[in-house]
Amino acid sequence: MWNDFKDRRDAEGQIKKEGRLPPGQSLTLKFPVLHYGPVPHYPNLDKWIFRITGLVEEERTWNWVQFNQLPRRKVTLDLHCVTRWSKFDMEWEGVHLQDLIEAGLLKIKPEAKFCIQHCAYGYTTNTSLDAVLSDNFLLATHYDGHTLEPEHGYPLRGLMGAIPGQKAETDRYLWKGGKWLEGLEFTAEDHPGFWENAGYSNTANVWREERYWTGR
């Protein structure tokens, strides 16, 4: 236990020197599991469907086989949870919206300003359009070379992190990426989701420590 504590403390000190630890956060060497409600199970993905709807030139629907044939990329991200843990240099793989745009598979209408992530059990979370088009957002299917575990969002999750060594306006707390993702909806108006309606920040910038809505 002492070695684990010392390793974590030393690693956190190094991360702080690099300017990668947002205010109020602590480094973890684990991968905590946090969510509301039960974990959905997918014994097979024959009926799994992912949808892109709303303010797009053409709405899209892909089954699991088709989704995994889309352009893919691997990224390294730091994750920052609103509950104050941060995990660094995590390797992810999945689909990036910019790659779909470049491949002609997605065309978002100019009036779209927001993206709503629709997940299992009717859960939603909202972000500005620039956030989901940034390099630090991914439709993730794999972590550390393996498919996601159920409690981490299998088969698909929206992943909102931070590019190591960069501080971007689009760096958000982790809840802004929805687990068990089923679709994206592009809208002109913002529609706060589950945690936003429960009092959490609508913008959730990690460097400004925007954890909760300050209007109350």
C-alpha cells in the first residue's frame, strides 16, 4: 500500500510540474467507475443501432458492423472527472466526427450550434458543437487495446478528455461524454441533459473548474 501511495504521489507531482493537473483534481492510478443507474448489458449487438439526427444534411443510421467500418483513429487523452480524480495518458480508439466529415459521411448544417448525446435509459448530456468536433472528443469503442468493459460504456461511449500537454477551451469534465451511447442529435438550441438539469455546470471547463451551475 505504501508503494502504491508513493508512486501516486510522485506521479502527481510530475504531472503538476507539467501543468497538466486542473485545479481541484487529484491523480489516480485506477480507473474509477461512476454513473447513475444500472449498467446495461448487450449479450449480442445484432440489434444495436447508432443514429445521427437533427440539423444534418442527411440523417445517418449504422449497425454495429457498419459502425466499425467507419474511419477510425487512436488518441491519447487525460480524463478529468468532476468528482476530482484525473487519469493520464490513456489510449483510446474509436470514431472521430471530423473524420466522418472529411470522408463525406457527415455534413452538419450551419445553424447547428450544439450536440446532444443520447444514451441508454434516456440519459442525455449536451455540449457545444465546437467541443464534439475538437480533437479531445471521441466516439470510443476501445481502451488500452481492448473493447470497453460494460461499466465503462460498452459497446460505445462518448469520450471527453484533454490532449496531454495542451490546455484547450474545449477541455471538459468526463461526464460530458455519455456512456452506452446510442446517437447524436445536432441542434440550434441548447438542451441541458441529466446532470446539467441536476445542477452541474452546463459548460464544464476543467481549467476554470466549472463543476456546478452558479446561477442558483
